[in-house]
Amino acid sequence: MNFNVIEFLNSNALNEQEKCKLFKERLDEYCSEEHTVLNLFRFLKTVETELKGCLKGTVQVNADKLTVKKFLDITRIELRIIRYKINHPELEDERIPGKFPVGEWTDNKADLIELVYAISLAHSVDRGKVSTKAIKEAFEYIFGIDLGNIHDRLDDIAGRKEPRARYLGKLLDSLNKYLDNIDDR
């Protein structure tokens, strides 16, 4: 498959939203083809460099800066996935083809960050030998989301009024209600 980011940006036939949707679809398709991880990394770094050039104005395109930034965000998510695969080659064979990402995370990012920290602090993965960062990256991969700097977000969560771990409370309530319904049968 031929993939040219500048052609996407210069397309007059598409509006900005359509450009982003098509770019993500084509990038996903390109990345899911049989390429080596290192070749995908090189390709994505080239795309990232081209997009940075568009933002700096060294490459002229027929798209607004917001669209270019969205393209860059999409590319950076794919780069994080590739870096994760490079850093954890043992996981590559265990991945179930076509299963990840499983779907879009529909609650807010702070909720997922609560979950990441709870799992990490409870030492639930490999008896606590796995870093919070690695758990965060796994969730980013599974849900195709960029959680950004989770340490800053944790400060926001810690500064909340009670209950601070709202999402974990919501999970507990949901599970208990479900179990109560099973008991009522």
C-alpha cells in the first residue's frame, strides 16, 4: 500500500473531519500489514517529521493546523505502540490478531488513570515487578488512547474532594449491583 501523508492533507475532496477519519483508517491498515516492527517505526518517524514540518510551515499543505495536529496525535499513538512492541518483543507472539485495540475508551482519561494506579499499587501484575508506566502503555495500546503524563493527572485526582477514587467506587458499585441481581434469581 502506498501511503503519503501530504496527499491526505492536500486533498480538496475531503473536509477536515473526513481527512482525519480516512488518515486514521489508512494508517491503521498500513500498520496492520505485514511489516517489520523496525520498518514501521522508521515509516512512522518519517510521517511524524513530515507533520512537524507542516506545523512549522516548512511544508505547505491544504489543511489547517488543527488537522495537522490531529494527524500528528494519531501518528504518535501508533509510534507508542511500536515502541512498546520493540521494548517487549516477547509479547508479540502472544497478541491475538484482530483483537486489539478492543474498542474506544468511553469514560474519561482520569478514570483509566485511577485504574492504572490501582492495579500498579496493588501489585496485581507480576507481583508488582511491572512498572506503572508499562501498565499505562498496555492500557493505551488496548484502548488506542494517549493518557499523557499520568503523574500530573494523579495530582489532580489526589486533589479531589471525597471520594477521590470515584471511578473505582463506580466499578465496585456496578459489580455489587450485578452480583445482587444474580442473588435475586
